[in-house]
Amino acid sequence: MTATTKQARNVSSVYPEVGAGGFTRTDGTVAFYTRVNALLRPDMTVLDFGAGRGAQLYDEVSPFRNELSKMQGKTKRLVGVDVDPAVLENPFLDEKHVIDPRAPLPFEARSFDLIYADWVLEHVDTPENFVGEAYRVLKPGGWFCARTPNRWGMTGLGANLIPNRLHNSFLNKLQPDREECDIFPTTYKMNTLGRVRKYFNPSEWDNFSYTHNPEPPYVQRFKLLIHLANLFFRLTPSGMATDLHVFVRKR
């Protein structure tokens, strides 16, 4: 039995509703992208910040979840940027750019109606510059949406306890099917609700962010660990939820 097959069997055993549509009742992808889709309009120009090569859109078990997270065709234009040249291979974008994280984005001010960043904020090393560029390229009333690990959640605590140099070896054990080229250093400088409020200044942004507990990440090869993680979720406050869903609107 492959690691992926074992993981799928464990998840469906703990979450039997997977049999009806291919996703759990707590699925983080469904929760995040349902809200992003609710904000989309066909006339929007959208920026996928950290688009990568789009590999996750090939690998989804659930066609519903797969289509939910695809933005191409739902908007007027979908632009993708990434520090990794692999973004140039992404077939789910209308326009692609490789960027330098230390340089301004290659777009004019007020170019986009919505920006989304999935699993990106944990890698941002200069939050002020990042938020400043998001503010510059968004139109007034435009949305910035992000999903990222909560610093005080299970993933964030583990990542901060383990040095970056050891992340590859740990992730290879927990997710043996994950490619090493998809593992990047983390900083967690933006990854609490308090830091979201700090960097997305309330005088410039309306904030609708919240925390979310999906099915436990990284432990799905081990059924007992899934149950223990769910117990942890029930016993800890919302401030220690696994993920942070950031939804802020430029004033």
C-alpha cells in the first residue's frame, strides 16, 4: 500500500463524509476557496501570489475541490507570480512572472481587484514591504486573501521548533510523496491574527480574518495521530487553530 493510499484510507475512516464528494466537513481548501469564490466577479483582474507550477491542481482527489481552487476562466484575467521559475510552467494562469521578493511587483498601481496567496505568508521575510506592495497594486475596495499556518497552531509550533535546515528530512518522513523542490524556508513573521492586524493597518484595511482547524495536516498516514490531533483541536482555544485565513479589503 502506498503512503498516499494509506493516508486516503485513514482520512475516510475518521471522516466518513469523504465518500460524499471527496472532502471532509472541515476541509481547509473548501473553506478557503469557497470564500475566495464568493468574492470573485467575472470582470475582475486577479493576482495569484505564489502560484508555483500548479501541481496541486493536478493532484486533488475531489473534482469539486479541484475546480473550486481553479481561478482561471472565472475572471477577466488571472496573473500568477512566484520567486520560483516553475511558475512559467503553470498552465492555469493567463499571465506569468518570476519575481524578486526584494523588488517591487512588476505591475502598475491599482492593477488588481483581488490577490490571493495560498501557503505563502509563512515564507515572507519582509512583511511591511509585502503588504505595501499588495496595497499599491490593489484597487480601492480590492481584496487580499491568504491561507497560511497559524504560528500558534500545530503546524506553526512544529515548524518553529524545528530548524529550517531540518524541515526537508521531517517533511520527507511525514509526506514522502512531496517533492523537495516544493519545500521552502519559513519565517512565520505574519502568522497570527495579531500580526495580521499589525501589518494590515486598520486605517487602510478592513479585516475579516479568522482561524480554522482543517483535518489534521502531516499526520494522515497515522490513524491514531489523526484522533489525537482532533482531541487537541477540541481542547485548545481558537487562537491555537491550525490555519489562519486572512481576508482584508483595501479601503
